[in-house]
Amino acid sequence: MDDVPLQTLLLACVALLLVSAFFSISETSMMALNRYRLKHLAKSGSRGARMASYLLGQTDKLLGMVLIGNNLVNAAAAALATLITFRVFGQSELSLSLATLAVTFLLVVFSEITPKVIGASYPERIAFPAAFVLRPLLQVVYPVVWFVNLFVRGLLTLLRFRPAPGSEISPLSLEELRTLVLEGGHFLPENTRKSCSIFSICSR
């Protein structure tokens, strides 16, 4: 690595931060999707919605891939940041401390908090395009995800925890349906809103 130009190391570090940000924003946007609206859009023919619905149907594999990729990238970014700091300031405890603080700040701000806030604010705009990248990526790294999930499932079994399938949508109670209509009524056609009024679902 001593022969690699400093500029190349910096570009590689920036690229790793961007990849980490992609994983973060994709994970948050996928989890923030409204499952009822997603189901409707998928049935309406939206390719992005169908792809996202497919991925959410196997949430354990999706999260496994995202977290494995994110942690690998973050570890690589931390190693590169340390190498860059050693190149610039020399090898010392102070340099190591500076590298740790710098990479932590960059990861938290640019690869974690900011992408997650954006992903939670615009889930459909981000999750649907991201799904076209995540699905083939999942197929590529599936053996690794499968191996890791063996241990995850074993741990969940020991804890006697049985997660529900990712694609399952729980039925809504009358109060929950009323809240859904009131909060998201602009998605519903006029005749549906009138029907809700007739059956007192939308009444305050």
C-alpha cells in the first residue's frame, strides 16, 4: 500500500463512504415504505414497487446483505483513513486517535445520519430505484448471507423468538383503518372517501 498515491487512497475512502451511505439510505427507505401503498403500487404495475415488495418478502436476507455490506465497507473505510493519517502525520498514538475521530465523524454524518434521514423522508423515491441494485446484489452475495443467517436463526431459536414473514401485513382494526384514512385520505378516490363517511370510519 506504500506505493499507492495518497490521492488514490483519498478517492477510495470517499467511494467507500458513498457505498456505505447507499446501504444506509436503502435500508431506511425500504423499511419506511407503507406496506399497503406498496402492495397497491405493485398490483398497479410499478416495477420498482414489485422489486421492493420481493425484497421485503425476505427481510432477513435483505437486512443481512445490507448490514454485512455496510460493516465491511465501514471497516475498510476506517482502515484506509488510518493509513492516510499515518501517511500524512506519521505513525503515532496521536495519529491513530485522529484517524479514529475523523472516520467516526465522517461515517456518522455522511454515511449514517444524513442518508437515513433522507431515506425516511422519501422512501418511495429512493427504495424503488435502489431495489434494482439490491436484488442482483443479493443474488451475488446470497451464499454469505445464507451462512450468516444460519447463526441468526439459531440465536433467534435459542431466544424462542419467531419473527413474522416480511411480506405479511397484519389486518387493521376499525380505529387503525380510520386513522389510516384520515392521515392518508389524499391517496383514496373520492367515492372511497364518501363510503368511509357513510360507515362512520372517517368521522371525528
